[in-house]
Amino acid sequence: MNMPAESSPFAFPKLDGSNYTSWKEDMKVVLMDRGCWSFIIEEDKPCPEQATEKEKFEYDWRKQRCYTTIYQGIERKFLLLIRHTTNGKEAWNILKSNFEPTSKARLAVLIDEFFELKFNPVEETIGIFCKRVEEKKTQVKEAGFEIPELLIALQLIRRLTAEYDHLVQTLYRLKDEEFNHREVEKELVNEAGRIQLKQKDLNLDHTENAYTVGSFRQQETRKKSFERSGAVLEPSRNPGQYRENQLP
């Protein structure tokens, strides 16, 4: 029987051995938010001798927090891997060496997933889709293979909805040096904004037409009602105003 997942102090699941790729990105954001990521990428230099006691305390506190944050983010069965250290950078590298997907089988799966990516306009914006493609590209690179720039750009446009057909044909005609995923992403986001604005205008026109038709029908109904009651249209008055038909 599968054991229930351990509760996490963060807004994402703890590292469970199968979710390292997503966990790594989520944990990176938490460490950045807590001012600790610089210890992982070794950009944080030790406090100089002339630092104040407060500065030294804050430095040590952030360094310890780097480790404790990682410690709290992994399932208990994996804590043994990092218990011998209190260094956040070392703990990060240990987890990376144990869970980073580098096998050829894993690489094959990631490449398949990359080429299966498809834009879903119901569930995401075009910007989110572009980021999914970029994230999968990064995962493939981390597994040992770098997808050529041309294939990344082509993946962004090869399975789009019909609204993007005209733009896609335009992008195919770009010069080789201009056809890259950054340029394609920029054009797709701009086109998405244009499509959204056009749809908004169409909805507005539809609403106005419905209101006009409704008002016309209301006037026709009122006119027929007055005619049945013996009232006639008063020419000198505004349209839609009636008076009782008086006999001589």
C-alpha cells in the first residue's frame, strides 16, 4: 500500500525521489525569497573581518537558513543523505547527484515530452506555453543533450491553433539568424494580444447588435399594442409617442 505523501511547509510537495526536476525549481525560488540562493551558486562571499557584529550574525543566519530550508523540503527517508553536513551548498549537490536524471532512458523520455508539447488555449496563455517549451528544453539539457535552437523555435509554432496560421507563415520566412525561440516567442505574445483584442471587439459588436434588435422589437411590440387599443401615432411628437384616437 502506498504511503501518503508527507505534508510540506511550502506550497509544493517535498522531494520524494520522483519529482526532483520540479522540486529543484520550486526550492530555488524559496531560497531566493529567503536570501539564501547566493550560497548555492557561490556568489555570497564570507563576511570581511571589519564587518559589524550585526552583519556577521545576519550572514551566519542566512547561511544556516539555506541548509534548514532544504532540510525541511525533503521527505524524511532521504534526510540521511544530508544529515552529516550543515552546509546548504553541499546538501544541494548531494541531492543533485542522487536525483538528477542523466540516464539515456530518461533523456529519451524528456525528448519525447519536448516534441509532444502542444498549445492548449483553453487552459493556458501563449506565454505560458512558451515557458513550458523552455522549461522542457532546460530539462533535456540537464539530462545531457542540448536541443538545437532551430528545433526549439519550430516547436513553438508547429502545433498552434488556426488563429496563428498567418503569423506562422510569416515566421517561416524569417532569415535564419532571426529565426530563434526568443524572437518567435515575442511575435507569438504580440499576436495573442491582437487576437484577444479582436475577439473583444467582436463580442462588443455582438452585444450592441443584440441591444439594437431588442430595442427595435420592443418598439414594434409597443406600436402594435397601441394600434390594437385605438391609439394613433402623433406626428408632432417624438417617435414612439402616441395619443388616444379621438372621434369627431
